[in-house]
Amino acid sequence: MNVAVTGGLGTGKSTVSKILAATLETELLDTDELCRLQMLPGTEGFGKFRHTFGERFIQDDGTIDRLLLKQAIFEDGELRAKLESILHPIVQLQVAARSRECSIHGDILVVEVPLLYEVGWQDAFDICVVVYVPEELCVQRVMTRDGILVEQIKQILNAQFPIKKKLDYAHFIVDNSGTFVSTVQQIAWLSKKLNQKLSGE
């Protein structure tokens, strides 16, 4: 069984994903990390990136200037879409392959997918978990964590599928707006439910 964990900027989906995987004693895949790995020289993603964008973002040492690329993505939606069209199919195949392996062994695979609904990937998962935090609290948390301006945070949030809409499509919701203890208790309950589903109870 494969379980996608998603949310919005600043909701704490990475923390929830890690605790859920640890509670289930199972593997966690981070699609953002898989994308980052595909940007390293010698990978399929890097080769396609260089073919598409040429030397625009390549540094003298042959690696990608991530800071320059990040700024370009932030300012140019068309460029971001091109990058996603390179990376997402590769990562989706990687996740699908690992999911098949886990299914053969009767295991649960937890996958953190920040843009699950934005890219229409939800149907590839048996269970979709949304980590929820009200937008105002998300803004406060990201300001504290990353030190970026409110306007920039809201611009990023506006480019994402609204968190309240994501709740409509979720199989399970983890409300991460309260205490850490409350979040852990919800994850423990969720872990029990997932194990029950896996065993057919």
C-alpha cells in the first residue's frame, strides 16, 4: 500500500511524513529529494535539463547553479513548468517502481509529495494524507523558519492548490496547528488505521 503525504507551504508535512514512517516502521520517499538528486551530473534528469536549458544555469564546475535556477523558477512560471516536465515523470517512475516492490512484500510505502494535487498525481496512491495548518499560521511559520517576506510567501501559496481544497480530496487529515503532542497522537491513530487497512480489517 502506498501512502502520499501532502500539504501546503509551512504545514509541517516533512515532519509528519517522518513521524508516520517511523511509527509504521516503514520506508519514506521524499519526492523533493528525488528531484534534487536528478539535478546532479550524470543523472537522467541532469542530461535532459542541460538539453533543454543549455548552459544557462551550468556553473564552471559543471553543476547547476541552484540559487540562480530557484530565482528564475520563482519569476518565470513557464520555465518552472518545463523543469517539472523533465523531473516529475522520472520521479513518478521511481516511486511507482518502489511501490510495486513494497506491495509484493505487503509493506506500506510513505511518500512525501508537496505538489500531489497540483500535478494531478493523487490517483497513483492508495491513501492521500493532507497535513493542515491555517494559512495565517503557515505564513508566520515560514517567516520564522526562512526569513522571507510575507509578500513572497503569499505569492508561493497562491501558486499552490488552496490547502482547504486539498482537505476535500484527502482520505485522512492531520491537523498540525496545535501542539506537537496532538500531532503525534493523530499520527499514532492514523498509523493504526493504515495497518488495519493493510491487514484487511
